[in-house]
Amino acid sequence: MKGLFITVEGIDGAGKSTHVRWLHDYFVGRGREVVTTREPGGTPLGEALRALLLDSDHPMHPETEALLMFAARREHLARVVVPALGKGAVVVSDRFTDATFAYQGGGRGVALAKLEALEKIVQDELQPDLTLLFDLPLAVARERASKTRSPDRFEREHVEFFERVRTGYMERMRAQPKRFRLVDATRSVAEVDQELERILTGLELA
């Protein structure tokens, strides 16, 4: 079987982590080898960069932030994603490059041309086979996120930042519509899982 690369995107509080676990179980139940991972992170170096990006209280230039994201991604691709796909596994990643376009591009204002150049350097032509974009109103997302953990450096941003992030995701989806599926994350976990199963039916055999 060919490898399958699925990414899960959306603002914090959209329920991505819950449904990454569901995706893992879905494909394992169909006899597939599954690798679940996350960005930034997924490797020892990537996790160290994640801590720097999410937990640091030090000011960081937006382009520095973007460069660190792509540095973690290069390692992630080389050590985890590409080898797993080469073995025919299903790779499910909690965030990938679309998040950089949304957060550093939309949220921080880094020029999209610069992000596109870094994307080409780091991943060449590789793109996910499917991107599930979990979307819900900002007020709902922030309320959910506040109940689960202490906010990281991004989650402490103001509402306007997340409005730009959400817009950035929508623009990315409009630019590459074939691989995106928009998921209404306001619904119950069971209802979302039912939609995911409809989306995925037959996909792993493509």
C-alpha cells in the first residue's frame, strides 16, 4: 500500500488532538501501520524547538519564529514523515505547513512569498494527501482551550491575532482546495467522528 499523509489543522480549542487519536484508531482498525505526530515537534530536536517557540516569554521576531518552525519541520520530514510514508504507513500530523501560513503569515504578518520560498526549500513538492481543517467560532475555541491547560505563548495572544489566523487558514484552503476538507468543530465529538468516517471512506485505498 502507498503511504498516506493526513494533517489536522485549526485554531487551538478546535479539538484536533481528540480527533488525531480517532484517526489513529480508524486506520489501525483497517490494518494500516499508523504514525501519529505533531508540529512543531515530532523529533527530539523538534520538541526542543517547540519548547522554545511555545513556552518562551522572550520576544521573538516573526521571521525568526517562521524560520524555527521550518527548521523543526525539516527535521520532522527527514526523521519521521518521509521514512514512514516510504514504508507505506499512514502519517497523521497535528499541524503542518498550513499552520505556519496561518499563524506566522496571517497572524504575525510574515510575507507569504517568504513562507512559500521556505516551503519549497524544506519540503519540495511534498504536500498532505488530505488536510482536515477544524473550524469553529473564536469565542468557543478560546473557552474550550482555557478549560484544558495553561495558555502557551500563542494562546495568550489577543482576539484579533486569532481572527487573522482563522482568515489565514481559509485563504490557504481557497488556494489549495483539493486536499482540504472543512470540518464543523462546533458539533459533538461523536458527530464529528461520523463526518470524518464519511470523508475517509475509501481514501486509504486511493
